[in-house]
Amino acid sequence: MKFSRRTDWNTEESALAKAHRERVRARLPVADLTASNPTRCGFAYDAQLLEPLTNQSALDYDPQPLGLLRSREAVCAYYADHGFAVSPDRVVLTTSTSEAYSFLFKLLCDPGGEILVPQPGYPLFDFLAVLDDVRIKGAPLVYDHGWQIDPESFGRAISDETRAIVLVHPNNPTGHFTKRWEAEELAKLCREREIALIVDEVFLDYAFGAERATSFAAGLEGVDVYAVSGLSKIAGLPQMKAAWIVASGSHAADAMARLEVIADTFLSMNAPVQGAMSAWLEGRGKIQKQIKERVEANLAELDRQLADLSIVRRLEVEGGWYAVLRIPALQPDETTALELLERGVWVHPGYFFGMEEKGWLVVSLLGPVEQFRTGVKAIVDYFRTHQPDNNCLVSIEP
Ligand SMILES: Cc1ncc(COP(=O)(O)O)c(C=O)c1O
């Protein structure tokens, strides 16, 4: 029997994953600074949260490919709260943002089609793309007092096979929002090359401070924009499997007709969750408040502990659940992550998010404050004893 080439993955456990598994099995302490699952981070969820699932109306199976109208209206109400008018006939519900990407890749790409994705970025793209026979092309972000796109490198990366540019707004893990000038540059490229813009806004509501971010769901002049988001981050409910795509632009009506056929082929949304979506979206404020307070407290704790350690720098961050650390690039980041794990803290090496050069760690700001404090202390202690010594970079035996 032969398997498909697209599933020809190296499924061997990485050295880091193995070390983590063994440490957990040995019951040694691990401060988890990779946490991304809000249901395991000690937040208080409303006891009534599951009540809408028992609504008798869910006993009726009304297969609507785009999703039930009242659930799509709930998505529109979310955007109305942000000041954007979205029509329910431009919304398609999906079981996850991942499924939304898969629908969009099917909609926009033939096999071998290319999607441009900023690097560093969300690591799941590679797998999502391969499963739809699509190629991901990285376009490097530049860091200079904050992350930004380099329009020239985006322009150069576009080929005849390119069908869309993906933006994550704010980006994971860099935590920067797309600025107006960046949106204009990308819109220009999309118009010139007749390609679409996919904007992932799962972290939209997690801007640091009081600032409210602008959504792309209402569209961009002259560009076909597909905004994707979902309950996993917006309502802190990854287990409920509910997300969506909002289509805008001059081809939106045709796109919706095609998306309807894609969605009809799977009909993957279940009725009870669709019925509960409006209640969960309306109630998002409570969990968002807890998550925001947590990530902001952890960011402040990170800065406090790093204040007198000049060799580790926390990069500018504007939103999301992560912080990027610049560390001395003296050895592979995986080695550093392994050595940190031996000291009881689990962090992501930069390559996990597509950072090609060494010298980067990524920490999640989502975990409980006490655990976070312990983890950062282990990082600080580690780097205090691993200061680069300029006088003896190379030791030569006589
Ligand atoms: C940028 C980004 N998009 C999408 C997702 C996943 O969303 P979902 O659970 O809806 O598939 C994540 C998860 O971490 C993410 O970081």
C-alpha cells in the first residue's frame, strides 16, 4: 500500500518534546511558558455557559451550508460592536479557523497554488497548506523598533501562482497589528496582481492597553478580503469549534456561492453549537477581561525581571498572547530551550514560528501568574550564568 506524498511527514518526536514528556513523567516541575489553551490556564468560566446547548431547537436538523442565519447574525453583531457593518450573507461558519483556511485555499488555489505568509508566523500554516496541495511562501517581517512588513519583499515573493497574501492581525507570535500604511501597501499589491487578502483576526480583541483595533471585515477598497476569526480566542472557547469567514470585495457574491458549495460538501457545523454562538459571543467580555488582565500582568512581570539583564531583550508587542525574546545567538535555540527545560521552564525556540536565524525564544503570556513568574525567574537565572564572554569566545588548546 502507498500513502500520499502530502502525508509524508517526519512524525518523529522532537528532542524538545521528548525531554518535556520525560520530565512530566518523572513528575519534575515544569513552568509552562508555551500555554495556548485558555481552558487550562485557571480562568473562571460562567457556570451557565453550557445551558444554550440544551435548547430544544437543536433537535431539528436544518442543514444550512453557510450556517444558521441567527448564528451568522451573531457574528455580524460582533463586528457591529467594533463599528463595522457586515451582512450575514457575506458570512460562512466553519468549525475552526483552520477549517476556514482550508475552505479559502480550496476556493482560491489550484494544486500548486501559492499563498504568501509573513514570517515569523503561526506554524500550522505549513500543514494546512500541504493538506490542500498549496504551497506556503514566507515573506520576512522586519524588526526595527517594532515589527513591520517589507513591501518590496512581499512584491518580490509574488509569482504567477500566488493567489493570496495572509495577514495575521495582530500577528502570532510577534504581537504587532497591521498599520494603515502596511494595509495600503498590501492592498496595492493585491490590486496590481489580482490576488486576495486573507486576514486572520483571532487575536483582534487582545490589544494591550485601552486601544481598540480596526477589523478588516468591512473590506479594503478594490481588494477581495477574507477576514477569518472564531470563538477559540474571542470567547476563550477552543473546544466549541466555531469560527467564520467574512467575504468582501467585488467578487464576494461569486465567492460566497462557491464557499456555499464547499461548506455544503461537509456540513461540518453542528446545530447545538450554532444555537449557542450568539450567547457565547455576547458573553465574551468576561473571559476577555480575565485574559487581558493576565497577559498584561505577565508582560509587566517579564519586563520587571528582565530589567537588569541586558543580554535578553523583550521585543515590542502590541497585542496577542505571546512575547518574543531576543537572546544571544551563541548556540541553536533548541539547545537553549532544552537547557531551560532542565531548569524547569518550557519555552518555544524561535524556529517553531519560522525564525530562521538563531537567537529567539517565544513565551506565552497566558499561563497562571505564579507559574509565569517562576518560569521567567528560571530564564533570568539561566542567562545570568550564560553571559557571552567576549574575551574567550574561542578557547585554543596550546
Ligand atoms: C493566528 C492563529 N490563527 C488561528 C488559530 C487557531 O484557531 P482555531 O482554534 O479557530 O482553529 C490560532 C491558534 O493559536 C492562531 O494562533
